[in-house]
Amino acid sequence: MFLFLSKLIPLFFYPLGLNCVLLVIALGLLFWRKPRLATIPIALALVVVLVTSNAWFSGWLVRSLETQHVPQGDLPQADAIVVLGGCTKPAFPPRPGVDVSEEGDRVLYGAKLYLEKKAPKVILSGGRVDWNGTGPSESDDMAQILLALGVPNAAILQDPTSLNTRENAVNVKQIMAANNIQSILLVTSAMHMPRSLRIFQKLGINATPAPTDFLISDRDFDEFDNNIPAQLLGVLPEAERLRGTTRALKEYLGMVIYWLRGWV
């Protein structure tokens, strides 16, 4: 039940869901013949869209998370590389095989670190939520990609049951204990890293952040900061920026919820 509610309730706080709530309120006020009051939620809905989908606000919010754990210099050696799920689409027709999603850099970067001999083992952590359909776990999807990239099966360990970041950490800790693994490189999206790292460290896991999937690079940021036309266009709403804002809000809201539960 917690998993379902943790996915459902936040939807009404994200920009798109909040807009729907405001517009439903406006329609209710119009139904009760109160058009003047209805203008308030309509105006708020417009403000929410314009603010959360412009480059200034979205970029600031995304960068506030992505820049927290940028590695300074080369990553150290570790006993294992942990790759968190949420980055693949199962091999259901008409897909020719497992596809990677926007967050697919996670599994690709995990393979890269292994091939660079940063660790002798790769732990893949991720199950599959029931309402997303049946099929192989996300860890199995990621394993197929790693094998195709040249990572040997003997180097791969899987956690195929975890359904959220807290379960990722709990299950990975059990795998570490069973395989005498003392230190890990934690691979996940840069925006997801602040929450993930806190969860792993809360459990006493010696984890070094290895973020990937950066939505905004330093070059993107610098070019925008010195480009007047881009700044003017950045004020206009864009769906991709709205998605970036939503992902960032998801992380901040997740940190609050996990803090209340004592997980971070």
C-alpha cells in the first residue's frame, strides 16, 4: 500500500497534476455560478505552467540536485559497482530487445566503469512493479545490456525484487554481506543521487557516488547564461523543461517522505 500511495499522492503536487486539480476547482466554481472566484484557480494554473516549464526555473531546480555529488577527479577502486534500476523498458514486441529509457545512462555507465576495471563485480538492483505489467525484472533487463556490452555473467549479481530506492539499499546491503563486499560505486541519475546516497549511507554502506544522466551540462549552463536569445526563448513554456522540473520535485518530495520515515 505504501508503494502505491507513494506513487499516487505526489502526482497531485507535480505541475501537471496540480494544474488538473486547479482546473477542476475552477470548473466546480463555474458550475456553482461563481465565475469571479473561478478566475483565481485558472490564473494559478497558468502561473504554475509558465513557471515550471521555463528554462530559468527548471534549470535552477535541476542543477540544485545534479551538482551536489559531481566527482572531483577519478573515481576510486571499489569492490562492486551498484546500478539502480528505473532505466530500461522490457523486451516486449515490437521492441527487438531491451530498450533503455531516458535514465538508461545508468546501465551504460555501470558497464563503462566495469570495463575500466573500477570494480570486479556489478550489482544490478531493480524489480518490476506489478501495475507496470508482468515480465522479467529490471535487474534482468540491465543484465542483458551488460552482457551485450562485454561484461561477463560471472561478474553480475542481481537484486530482482526491490521496488523503491529504500529496498534497493536494503537488498544491496544483503548481497554485499553475502559476497564479502565492503565498498561500492553507486551509479544512478545525477538528480536521484542525493536521495539515493543518503539512503545507502544511512544503512552504513560505504558508497562512493558515481552519478550519470545529467540533464544539464556545464556547457549548457554557461552558453545559456551568455546567450540573450536563448534566455528570452527560455521564458516560454516547453514540455521537456516541465519534465525536468517534475523529476526534480519528485526527488525533493521523496527526500521529505523518506526523512519522515527515518530512511535518510
